[in-house]
Amino acid sequence: MFEIEKIRKDFPILEEKVYGKPLVYLDNGATMQRPLRVIDKMNEYYLKYNSNVHRGVHFLSNKCTDANEEARAEVRDFIGAASDKEIIFTRGTTESINLVAFSFGEAFIQSGDEILVTEMEHHANIVPWQMLCERKGAILKVLPFQDQGELDMARLEDLLTDRVKMVGVAYVSNVLGTVNPVKEIIDRAHAVGAKVLVDAAQAIQHIPIDVQELNCDFLVFSGHKIYGPTGVGVLYGKEKWLEQMPPWQGGGEMIKEVHFEKTTYNELPFKFEAGTPDFIGVIGLGEALRYVRQIGLDAIAAYEQHVLEYAMKQIRQIPGIRIFGEAEHKSSVISFALGEIHHSDTGILLDKMGIAVRTGQLCAEPVMQHYGVTGMVRASLAMYNTTEEIDQFCDALRKVAKMFRLA
């Protein structure tokens, strides 16, 4: 049995009220809430041990350094990486992708090479590659998706030529909830010599991931998407590629020796971690991953799928609803429009009833263009959401529909 009430007690914010109404938090795709033990762990290190990592010989510095590296090992085990050297701490998914786009681009991309992304990507997995193409004279290509929200895999063969050097693909779409066939894409990309970066920002918290089984070259995610702190993220990269890539930023920690004539760089993973890191945030991320592992991602995935299926069934009954993304393999995201009501109006009215959702272009303007809309409403689920909350959400939607005479 999934102990939902016990889990909800780990998140004090869920007991808050908004405008006098119980909070129903359905904006997990933007950021998840933190369990109390993550906050407590970070507070413990701020209050008792705070000191810079990898630099001191005293007790406090050693304590934080050890905890920082324990968190790296936790990430390694969580995603099945082969070595701590393959785990780079960043500020989040966006920074991780930018790091690869710059550093891999400097090492491996030349004029006329091609970068392939999908039509459903978050802006963070589009713009850095566009910037790389502008710098290097490379060409950006796009794998489209079909209206039900699934990639048009029949087009992949034509797009995947030996000129493609990198493929960027979301494991799960942040708008459509589609779980993409990333293993197939990776295998087919490798067959033509291309490397693959998997954006796992919307997958890491919902789906068990083993990077060695996937055989991806790079994988990125953010701590705040998996019950950890903001401002901390992860770049996984195969050691053989990271060794060949130049540093992205210069400064302390990423160096071995500095002379005015020449600087030599540190070994992995520190070559890509210039300056003082958010080591307390990293420690918080490690604690969040331990929390998730304790509950079990398989159990979380099964429970969330149950709530998602219940939500899809209930929301389809709302008058005037249009759901965007009904792929066969779908994770915990429901994006929709309610009649001709502006998405912001829907979101504001839901907020007044205690329901927190996301509205707008969802950092995926090409997806909006695909469906011919200016924005959407998105409800995104986490393991602490309940079917009772879905009922409250749907009741609130019916009230909005009635206000605009859709019912």
C-alpha cells in the first residue's frame, strides 16, 4: 500500500490554506515541494557545519566536503552512472544543457554539422543549440510530433543522417506529458555516430532511470524537480566525452596549476565545477534522493499513474475541455484549454478556489504554435497528490465553466 497520508505529512506546506481554501498544489512540473527532512538537513549544515568545500583542512570544511561528495555518490547510484567522475553539479537543467552545448560544441561541432531536437522541447533544450549553431555555422533540425502528442518516429530516419552530431530529446514532455521512446532514439542516433543528450527534468521524479542501460551520452535534471532545493542540478556525461570537452567556466577548483604562461585543468568532475558551489543545496539534493529511494520510484510511479488515469477520466467530463497530449505512454502532466476562456483567466479563477496550476506558454512556444494557441493551463502531479484533490480541481473547473456559460 502507498502510504499517501504519511507522505503528505512530510510536506507541511500542503496543510496551508489559500484564500481560506485548502491548498491543492498542481504546479509540480514547475517546482515540487520539499519534504521537511530535506529542509532540516540543509538547516543542520547551515547552522552547525557551514564552510567551503574542497578548500580547507579544518573540521567544518571536511564535514561539508564529505557530505557534498556523499551526495555525488547518491546521484551516481540513483541514475546508475559508472563513476563519480561522470556527475557534474550545476545550477539546474538549463545550465547543464548550456554547459554541454558550449563545451561539446567547442570540441566536436564544425560548420555544416547538424543538431537535432524535437518539436516538443522546453526552450532550455532549444535555445542553447541555436546559439551553438550560430557560433559554429551548424544547422538545427526538428523532429515533429503528431497531434496526439507522440513524436513522428517515421520521420526520424530521414532526419538522422551522418551529419547529425547531437540529438537533444526530452524524456518526458513538460507540456504534453508524453514519455518519449528515448532508448530507441539513442540507439538509432548512435548508429549514425550522433551523441544524445536526454533532458530528464520531467522524468527523474516519475520514472526509474539507468543511464548505462539507456546508453545516453548526457543526461540532465534539476534538484527542485525531485523534492530537492532550487539552484542545484546535475549533468551526467560519459567520462570519455567529458575528458575531451574543454572547461565551460574558469576559476577556482577547476584548475590544477595556474601560471601566467599556462593553466592546467583539474580532473573530472571538478574540471566543470568552477568557483564555490551551492554545497548546502547539493547536500539537500542528496537527502531528497535518499527520501525518494526510501519510498521507491517504482511505487511512486505506480501511484502517480493511478492518480493520472483518474484525473484524465474526470477532466474529460468537464464541459468545453480540450486536452493537449493524449499519448499512449504519458506521465503526470495534463495541459488543457477550457472553451475559449483565456488560460490566465482560468488559472486566476482556480487560484481563488485554492487550486495552484501553471498557465501560459509553459516555456515551449513551438508546442503552442503546433496547436495554434497562445497558451495552456497545466496541472502536474506529484506523489503527494490525491484523487480527492483531483475531485476538488474538477469541481473548481466546473464552476469556471459555469461562470462562462460552458456548462
